[in-house]
Amino acid sequence: MPPVKHIPGRTCIACGKIQPKRNMIRLVRVTENSIEVDSTGKKSGRGAYLCRTADCWNTGLKGNRVERALKTSLVKAERDKLIQELKELCVGENQQI
Ligand SMILES: [Zn+2]
């Protein structure tokens, strides 16, 4: 086994695993009560990361983990919008939510 190189990673707020940024989806708090999916990774603001797996979105978004991580609260419509956006991001990646 070759030595494992250190890759800077981000911690998933749902499962707690550390993964390279490119394997993650970033969520950014844009206003007090609004979170956006940051597909470019360049939006400014408080951010949180989720793995690109349906399990982690469900855990992260349907529970209150993302809200705790970003110190905000989401109304249902906002939460549904995020789940929809995450679904669309994974089109072609064989992910089911
Ligand atoms: Zn995860």
C-alpha cells in the first residue's frame, strides 16, 4: 500500500466523513433565512458541506443539521427547494433521493 497523501477535505454535516471538496456539495447561507446550493464553490457566506449521496441530503436537510451548521432556520418551502436543487445536481450520477 502506498502512503496516503493528505488531501484537504471538508466534513459532511450529515455523516461526519471527510472528503475532498470536489466530492461534496456546498450549501451557503445567503440571507438570515435562506440557503442556496453553491455549485461553483465560490459563493461567499457561511458554508456547509454534504456528500453527493441521497442519504446525506436526506439526513442533512430533513433533520435540522444544516440549520444548526449554518445557524439559520428554514421554512418548509425553502427546504423543499433545496432538496429539488440537489436532485437536479445529481442527474446523471445515478443517485436516487
Ligand atoms: Zn455525508
